[in-house]
Amino acid sequence: MFSELAGVHTPEPGLWGLVNNASYGFVLGPNEWQKKEDLLKVLNVNLIGLVDVTVHLLPLIRKAQGRIVNISSAYGRLSAIGGGYPISKYGVQAFSDSLRRELREFGVKVSIIEPGAYQTTMVLSVDAYVNNLSRLWKNLPQEIKDSYGKQYYEQYGNILKSFIGIASPKIYEVTNCMEHALTAVHPWTR
């Protein structure tokens, strides 16, 4: 049995394409304000979940000489804000780079997509970001609050609110990248 996509014939049935796009990012805030549980929640979804799904599906992808597309983030290259989100996205980059080298001999292609701010439900849910920042602030010991000051807290909240202003409505740019990574004969690495 043969399957066909983008002029590529796979000798056996398998899984041609895997797009890992699950993401949780509402726990943004200064690193010192975070608790281990805050970091683990993000890392479990964005990194550990992605690795787990990918590793479990590798036999099918290898068999089909297919594609793996991992959605990272611009924060996977530059941590402009604190919390587990950028840490997890750096991890996605590292996992993807190592996986690409490991699977090259099997004919599997691994691509990373690094979207910036797009008008997705996650980006537009600014209240969730602000509420979380407020939760982090309220739970801080007074000594740390005094050290940072109320103005720092308010400025950080304004940064989170600015996401909406810079978010692009052109989500098709990201889905076009996904399509390219899945169907191009020579997909881009990033």
C-alpha cells in the first residue's frame, strides 16, 4: 500500500504528519514571583506533553518517512517576559533540533514554527494574564512586594495588556507555515 503527498511516496502506511500545537501561556510574570507549580503547569503542557506525544508516535512517523511540525514561539528565541512559557518554548526548540538530527537518516523532516503575537484566543485573553499577575502579586511575601514596588507590578500588567495591540489578525501566516512544513519537498527548518 502506498500513500502520496507532495510527490513523496511512502512505502508503508503510517502517520505522515504530526503538528504539535498545544500551548498554555497564562502564567506569565517575573520569575521570582512564580512557584514551582506555576512553572510545572506550563512545562507539562508545552514541553513534556509535546515530547510524550511525539515519542509515542515516532514509530508511525518513521514508517511513513513523515513530518513533525512543532509550534514554538518567538519567546523560544528571546525571553522578553518571565515564567514557564519562554522556558518551555526554548525546550521545544532544543527537542526539535535534536530530533531533526536523530531522524534525518530515516527520512523524517522536523520543522519548527516560531509565531509571534497573533490574534488567537490565548493572546486575546488578556484578562487571564492580568488576573494571573494579580494572583502572583497577592501571594508574594511583603518583603518581595516592597523590593519590586507597586509601580513595577503595574508596568508589568501594562506589558501584558499590550499584547492585544501588537497581535496580528493574519493567522493564515502561521497555518501557511504549517502547510509548507507538511507538504513541501524541502521544508524549512524554521
